[in-house]
Amino acid sequence: MRSWWPLTRMMVMSSLRSRVSLFFAFAFPLIFVFAFGYIFGGDDPARIRFVAAQLFTMIVIANGLFGLGNLLLMIRQKGVLRRLYTTPMSKHAVLSGVLAAWLLINSLTFVIVLGVFEAVFHAGIAHRAIALWVLFLLCASAIAGIAFVLASIVERPEGLAMGANALFFPMLFLSGLSIPMFFMPEWLQRIGRVMPSYAMLEFFRSLTENRPLGMMGMIYGIAIALVGIGGYMAAVAVYRWDPQQRLGKTQKVQLVTALALIFVIPRVGISLGQSVQQLRSWLTPRYIIAAGHVFDGDRVLPDSPIYIGIQDERIVFVSASVPDGWRSARIRDLRDAWVMPAMADLHAHLESPVIPVFDPTFSEEDRLRHDLIAGYVGSGITTVRSFGDDFKRLLELREIAEAGLRPYPRLLISGPILTAPGGHPLELPVFQWMSEEFRKRRVVEVADPDAARTALQALLREFRPDWIKIVYDAGDPTMFHTLPRLSRPTLQTLIQEAHRAGLRVAVHISKLEELRDAVLFGADMIEHIPLDAPIDDVTLAEMQRRGTIVCPTVFVIEGFRRQWGGMRIVDDFIRQRLLPPLRARLDRGGGFRRIEMIPEQYRPWIRDRMSAHVEQQLQTAYDNVKRLVNAGIPLVAGSDAGNPDVYHGPGLIHEVEALVRAGVTPLQALRAATAEAGHVVNMPIGRVRPGYVADLVILAQDPTTDVRRLRTLREVVYRGRFYAVEQLLR
């Protein structure tokens, strides 16, 4: 130890005498901080905080690869290491001394950069200085591991520059540091997420933008630490003390392999983090909720209080008293609250933004992840069925949710929508802006029965969807808005082939004729409801006989009236669940309005004509909902989120309220969002009963007499774990 500190001090002085090391330690960071700050940040602290995460990551990587790499090469070429080799000091002592010196230099770099962010750009991150400093040093240690390995391979400064650039630029461009990842093809995104720079950037963003990572923070920390440890151990094994010393063939293979593995280690970290989370779930203690009132998904339980025992993510008992074996368990006193099952939204388009935002600091990936937690779980919705979204992206999110790493809702994924060539939804503007590759991952066009078989076979080769969605909709001929529609044989073939593969089918319709065909050919679920005519008794009887389920999406139909009337849906419940850029756009009157697409001089005439037509459609929809309920046809709640004014999460509460406006009782509407939904998806959700998943919502007021009280949400229990609403909204 007596010789270690002088060595560390000598390395610090060597760094300060090296122009290259000085440049990357101090000049490079300041150049980029001022350039990025003035160009992209300006006077907006939110943008500065967004830029700060990227700059911290970029500075750590460039400083380590170029600055530390140059220092290691310089002290070897000048014979410093050769002289140290003749002393009793071990490789560990020398390399750890270099690392300690480098961390001291990086600490000074951090203080300068943070000072500029605060003094010049008023970023407002000084209160997180300690956490940022610790993360900065952790990342610097990880990059130092890579630099140690790189310096063991190269022999000259030119080789170091080539090697450092070969590592720096892929991390710069593929992991979101310079180009938003959602602009990249999926295969490039997958490569970027494996790089250590991705974990570093996400971790820095969680601190600068106050976005809690939960378990993902531990996983990113493990991944970053493993990168540094792997590089350090590889360098110790084969480090060269003398510039004349040559690496053997075996050593070169070992080093190149170690360098390649550094980019796989983040995956190892994720797997380790998942194992830790699994162990944590095994050790989770059991507890009891003492609820004042309980709606169990079917009815209001008569006793008060009701005791609900929860262990290992499941409900163990629901009783008016505590069983003998549970008397030592912790009790959560909620006798002043209502408890009901968490809800399920069975019709959502997760990748469709309700409000388009064009902002360089706004990532569509961030919007999706925020909506899943703050929008859905933050509204008491823990299960979502997705239609027409990129299944590869959602499968990754589902894997994270099932491992318990983030409180994303339970995802049921249908994959691409099957429709006629040029049919709905391809007429929507968003599909005109998409590249062909993006469009094909969300919509598959089917021309005839043979193409139907081919399309389903191709889909099943890629993944097994939870549902198949088919569009069978010719538009609205009465308003000169006609669309191509599948032929009846093609629809029949799609349903038959899906059933043959063991998949259930949801069919989108808008007219009575389309409903009849879909029911006759065996559709398991109908999406939407006829708007042109009342459902006749013969069709209702056939639906009863076949067990057809309906997801009416009444709120979207009400939205037609709002769209042509120029009305907007804005309330605090929605605003609290939006990302700040979306909230600001909403406050400025953002969003899509059909009436605004019409020249102003024609708007009064169009508004009158369309309003009368839409009002007639809405009354037909209300009447058909009542007919379905009176005939005993099961209804489930689906928001159709992603449409104008149908926000991800709050849209389902609007749908439950719309079902009541259509004539459904509050209890029936709540069942549609809970018990019926669980039955339809064949999962143990939607009920407060023993054996069911412990997905619950805690409300301040009784929702069974007024469904608007779903907005009095206080807490969410998801997979047996309590989340305060304020925690989810962050």
C-alpha cells in the first residue's frame, strides 16, 4: 500500500503531462457541453437535462477509450511499466493504481462539467450530484476495462486511434447517443441495446430526467460493472510490460475474444438481474389487505371489512376474518377504501400516439414506455391487448414485465392486422408516412383465400400471436367514404385457418351485414358495433348459440361527434398521465380534428351535415349495446386507444363511462373491464378470488354506483406489489 499511493500520484501527474489525455479529460468535454448546450438546449432546462445524459455518457466513453488508452500506451512506450516490472509490485497493484489515477481525473472532469451545466445552462441537476458522480465513476471504470484490453492489443498510437474509433463510433451511433433508436431498423436496435453505452445512457437519463428505473437500475448497474471487471481481468492476464514484448497467438485470441464478449456482458447482466428478481419474489413475505368494501369482479361483497390474503403474486383467501395460519402476517389497513380487480383494456394500438409531437428530445420509445406505466398501470389497468403493433418490440417489453423488472402491464399481442389491399386502416394518414417495412409489420394485405393461407403461415413462422385481428369493413358509403373489403371467402378462410392453428380471432366491423358474416364464419370476438342498423333477433340468437363476444368501443364512436363538432377532451386525470411534451402540446390545443381539415368557409355546412349523421350512428350504437346486453351477449371493455382523444390508459375509463351512457348499468360496465375480460382471455385476472393474480386497484370512493369514481384511484396492486399512483406517474 505504501508504494501504491505514490504510483497513483505519479499516474495522475503523467496524465496531466499528456496533451492527448488532457484534451479528452477537459477540453473535449467542455467543447461538447457548450456546443450541445447552446445548439440543442438553449434556455429550456428540460432539454438541457436530456442533453446532459447523452454528454455524460459520451464524455465517459471518449475519455476512457482515447485518453486512458493513450496514457497506457505512453507509459509502456516510455519504459515506465518495464521499470515497474522489476519492482515487487504486482500487475494488480500497477493496473489498479492506473485506474485510481484515472478515476481521480474523471472526478475533476465531472465537477467541471456539472458546474457548467448548472452555472451556464441552469440544468437543475445539482441535487443529484452525488448519484451522478458515483454513476460517472462506475461508467468510467467500465470503459477503463475496455481501454486496458485495447492497450494490450495495439503497439502504436495509430493502432490505438483505429481501435478506439472502431469501438467509439458504433456506441455513438447505435445506442441512442446521437441518433434516436426508433429511427433505426429493428435489427440495429437490437445490436444497440447490447452495447454497454445503452445501459449507461439509460442510467444517466434516469437521474438527469428523474425517471425511476426500478429493478432495471440494478440490472444496468450489474451490466456496467461486469464490463469493467471483464476487461480488467483480461488485461491482468496478458498485459504487456515491455514495448518489445510480443503477444503470442493464444493471447491475441484471448484478448480479441474478451473484447467481443464485453458487448455481450450487458445481456449477462440482464439475466443475472432477472435471477435476482426471481429470488426476491420467492422471498416476498405474505400480507393481508383489510378492505372496507370489495367489488370482486361480479358483485359487491356484503361483509366489511373484507380480508384479502396475498402471497407470491396470488390471492390466497378472501374472507370476513383472518385464518389462523395468517394471524402473524402484516395487515395493510384500507378500511376507508374500495378494492376491486385491476382492469383490462382489450383493444389498444400501443404504438399510435394520440397527439403527434415533433421534438428532438422526445422519443417515441419513451412515450410508449411511459404510457404503459403511467397511462395504463397508473389508471388501474394491468392487462392490455394490442392490435396492429410491432410484435418484436412488444415481446421485449413483455419479457421485461414478466421478469418483474418494470411494472409494464401484462401484454397480449396480436401482431399485424389482416385486411384487404388498400383496406382499413391503410387509408389513415399515419400509414402514408410509414416506410413499407414499418407498414408491413403492422398491416398485412390479403387479396384472396390463397393469400390468406400464405399470410397466416408467414406470421406463424415469426411468432405465435395471442389473437388474430381481421378488418372486414367497407367504410361508410352513405358519406362517400368507401374502402376495399375482404371477400367473404377470404374472411372465411382466414378464420378457419386461424382456428386450425389454435388461435382465436377478433373481427373489426362497422355494419350489420359485416357482423352477420363474421358471426356466421365463426369469429370469436367482434370489434366495434354496427352503426347502420339495429341488430336483428336472428343474429342475436346466432351469437348466443356460438358464444360470440363483443368489444363495442363506444367511446371511439362518441369521438366521431367530438371530431366533427370541434370538441376536445381535456381533464387533469389525462394530463397527469402524459409526458411533459405531450401535456404542453395538449394545453396548446394540439391533436387531430377532422373539422379543421375543411376550409373555414365550408365548416358550418359540413358540421351540420356530419353532426346529424354521426348523431344517428351514435344512437344506433347505443341501441345495439342495449340489445346485446338484453340478449345476454358478453361485452368486454376496449378503449381503441391511439385514436383521437382516446388516451392510453384513461381511454378505458372513458369507455366504461360511455358504456353506462349507452344504457349499461355501472356493475355491468365494471364487469366488462374486469371479470368478463379475464374470462375472455382465459387468464386468472379480473376477480378478487383465491387463486387469481393479485392485480387490484384501491379507490377512495364507490365505483359501483358511479363509474366516474374510477378516477379516485389511490394505489395499484400489480402482481402482488403495491404502487402508489404518484410513483407510477413519475
